[in-house]
Amino acid sequence: MIPAPAIVVCADDFGMSEGVSGVIADLLERGALSATTCLVNAPAWPHTFERLRGIADGERDIAVGLHLDLPGPWTGAATALVAFRAQWRRFEQDFGRPPDFVDGHRHVHLFPGPRRALFQLVGEMDARCWLRQCRTSSTRMSVKRLVLDGLSLGFRRQAEREKRPTNPGFGGLRRFDPAEDIAAAWRRDLAAMRRGGVLMTHPGPIDTIDAISASRAQEAR
């Protein structure tokens, strides 16, 4: 569960690359982040998870989530469930415990097929984790927000029916344009967020293999 007094500042995509993982680990160690999500099928995960596990073992207030990944959001429930089971097992094998929370890379967990698979997965695992919903707390408008707010409504309703805890607030959506004033966007999102909300971030280094690396470096700063 999310601690009630806290705003969870979460860095997505740990394991994506050694550079991204290194920046996230540094920020966790400095206390600039309180959570991260893990791509256990990503290339750098096998080389970086031990550092993250050491950080989390030494700091109980850090939440470590499973960032479920699929080829696309329209993957059917049966196919998604097979993939999700494998990723859950990989997380437990490498991290030594279940994830504190679960969500989806590029928000795939909100779409109908993957959503059904996710709720089936946490039921099978008798999971005690919380699930990340993505309804933006502030009034910042974008096409992405309109889509995710609608998808999050159905997600939250199912979570309520199944008595699965979710974060009461969310922020951090962006265009990944380095010209954006991301600090101003974060301030606006945080001002509208209830306690226990999640601010999604994507810190990382400048590199040549990641299309949004300039935005990642901006967020890390």
C-alpha cells in the first residue's frame, strides 16, 4: 500500500538500459525518488537489478513496481496473461519478493485485454500489491490525458469491485518535448493531487538509442 501521507515520486523504466537504471539508482540513493518500476525483460535488467535490490533492502520507504510490457495495447487477454505471468515470476526470482505495485509500460495495463489479464494475474498470485491507475489529478489537457482518463475509469471501477487498492491521484503525463516546462507541469499536477498520489517521471541520461533521452535528461536534472 502507498503510505497515506506521501506523494510517490516514481521513475519508470528501470532495466531499460544501464544508463537509465544508473540514473534512477542514483536518484533513489539521494532520496529524490520514492519508487521505480521495473522492465524485467529489458536488456539491462540482468545487469542492474542487484543494485536496485540493495537500495530497496536498505530503505523500507522505497516502493518497487513491476512495469508489465507487451508488444502493444491491443494484445488479447490470454496472450497477455502468459506474458504477465512470466514477468511476475522473473521479478520474484531476481528480486526475492513480489512487487510492491504493478502497472504497464506505455500504460498497456489499462487497455481491455491486458487489464483482464492483470486482474487475473493478481488474483492467481493472491497479491497484496497496489495497482497504478492513470487518471490525471490536474486540469492540464492533452490527447493522451483524454485517452488515459477514460481507460482509467474502467480500470478503477474494476479495482474497486475486486477490492484492489489503487493510487488516489496521478500526474506526470507529457509530450516528451524537451521544450516543455516539466517543472511547471509537475508543480501543477502536484498541487491538484491527493495524498497517496503518484507523480510519474522518466529520468535518464542523454544517449543515442533512446528517442526520448533528451526529455529523460531534463527530468533527471
